[in-house]
Amino acid sequence: MTLLGAAAIVGGIILTKFMMSLRDENYRVLTGAAIDRGISVQELLRAVIIPDWVKETPRGIVADNWPSVRPRR
């Protein structure tokens, strides 16, 4: 997985955009799950995958193992 980050400030809140690259087999799994729910892969990631991951992952593990982010060019 590759993450490319870019931060923006909107209404005093820092928002970070990112791009994610997946292997074909992982993308097929996500596409199938999204189709089953009648939503797009992006909606699945935003509404289901990321919130579930944040709830289930202990904060210390996230902070210690977060992948590096490439600086904006």
C-alpha cells in the first residue's frame, strides 16, 4: 500500500488527503463488497472500512506503525 499525503486547512480543521494503491486481488475483494452493498469502493472505504479499522485498532499501534507519507511536491 502506498500513501501520498497532502494537508489542507478548511474552517480551522486540518484535513489530509491521501491516495492508496492496492494489489489487484485486494481491489477485487473491495469491489465485490461494494457491489453487494450497492455503493462505490470509495464509499465503502469511507463509510465502512476506515471507521471499523479506527474503532478496532488500538491507538498506540496505529501511531507506532503508520507508514511514512511522501512530502507534497
